[in-house]
Amino acid sequence: MKQFISVHDVSDIDALVSKALDYKSDPLKDKKLGENKRIGCLFLNPSMRTRLSTQIAAQNLGMDVIVFNVGSEGWALEFEDEAIMSGKTAEHVKDAAPIMGKYFDILAIRTFPSLKNREDDYSELFIKQFVKYAGIPVVSLESATLHPLQSLTDVMTITEEIQKSKPDSYRDRVKNQRPKIVLTWAPHVKPLPQCVANSFAQWINTWGKADFVITHPEDYELNREFTNGATITHNQDEALKAADFVYVKNWSTYTDYGKIYCNDPGWMLTNSKLKLTNSAKVMHCLPVRRNVELSDEILDNSNSLVTEEAANRVWAAQAVLSEILAPLP
């Protein structure tokens, strides 16, 4: 693996998931793999789980980790080529990124969309410029349109749940046929990017081992580049019928970019809605607005995979970093 920006950088999703699960059972099995190697984690926006899990994953492989908050701890960067830098930016990525390439063996970067200009955000200029100029492998810790580490974690979590050996009808049924996975929009108090929803759709469609349904209010259609292959409906109750996994996430509008049109609290997942499912396991990437996106009764009951999902972030990141350091044969 030369870089990790999207699912398209992964040749075998199941093999990478298997590697992540192996690290979960034996975290320090490759503690010498990253010895004398250094990873730089650059954050252009705040992070908690992504930052901590990536640091732990790198340390489990023996790597040195340096975290740098771009903008607050250093110069504001310019990303446009041929820019006349007479404004607030003090350094061009064309000058900064090659130096990062000399300091580090892997560069991990977290960017974020403006939600003001769709063309700019979906160009993925920030992360592409680091890839172009750094000269070393780049790992996305979330970009303007995608969150591949989260999505790898999600596929890992679903796989792990299916593989559990407890003999009950739910797991027996899912093992013997394709699980039904539903991505459902949820209300929120502010407009959020489409990154997680885009990425989850891209990975589940590419994985190809589930019946995949996306449900959301009208006007919340995602970019078809990521959703092509999924069944899409505005009827949440219909979508939830017989679901095995329900992934809950808010996103703002794509067509009229970055807006909130509908904030209907009726879209929040509750126990009554969960009764429509096949006792589905519930997932969310966190952070979550309790009793806005998801009810307490869902988050605090045994159907919730949210905590385990977040914990699995370490092993997903460790699998990616190890693949860059020493790819599978």
C-alpha cells in the first residue's frame, strides 16, 4: 500500500480487516516493524478518537509519533498553486510538504471541508497537495469528502460481529446470507459534512457482501459517485425492516451545498423503530448528540456497538500503517 486516501488504495478489504482483527488479539505482535521509523500526524482541524487511536496504533508498531496542529502551532498554509501570498497564509504547502517528507516516513493528515464551496471541498485540494509534494506515503485521518480509517473500522466491526461464535439465531442467519446494512440520516443542530456517509457508502458498496440501503429525507441525496450500488429511500421505516446493522449519521445537503433543510426529530433512532429491524446492531462514528441524533435508550442498550466500534479504531489504523511499512504478500 503506497498511501491510504480511500477504499481504492486497498486491494483486498477482507485481508486488511483480517489483519486488523489479528492486531486486536495480539497488539504488539509487530512491535519491531516500525522501529526507527517516524510518523507525523498533522491536524488542520480538531480530533479525539482519530488522533489518539492513530498514535496508539503507531506506537504498537514501534514508531515514533509527532503530532502537530497546523495553524494553531505553526504557520497557516497556502494550498493553491501559483497563489499570490499577500493574505493571511504565511507558507505554501509546496515548501512545507517536502520538508515533512524529510522529517517523517509516513505523513498522516486530517483536513475538513468548509461547507461553503462544494467544488473546492470535493476537489480534495489539501490532501492532494500533500500527496503531490511530500514524497512519502500519506494517510488520510479524514478529508473534505471521505473518512477511510473510520470506514475500515466500520467494516471490521461488522465483520467481527458476524464472526462471533455465540450460537443465536441472529448470528446464524447473518453468517448464512448477506446481512442487511442500513445507513440512516439523523437530525443535528448544525450542518455537518458528508465525509463519513460518503466513505461508509463507498466502502460497503466496494466490499459487496451486504444488502445496502441508504435512507434520508428528501433533498439529502449524497454524491452518486459514492452511493452507486445502494438502494436509496426516503422512507426510514421501510428501510429499517429486517435490518441487521443500522449506521446512524447526520450530513448536510449536497446539491444546495452545506445546508440544513429538514431537522425532523422523527428521524432519530429509538427503541420503537429498532423493533422494525432484525434486532439490529446500531453504529455511529462519534461524537454523537444524545437525544438529537440517537436516543439514550439506543446508545445505552445491548444493541449498541458504538463503544466497541470506537475502540476498534486502533486496530484499523494499525493494519493500515503496517501495510505501508510492510505490505501483505
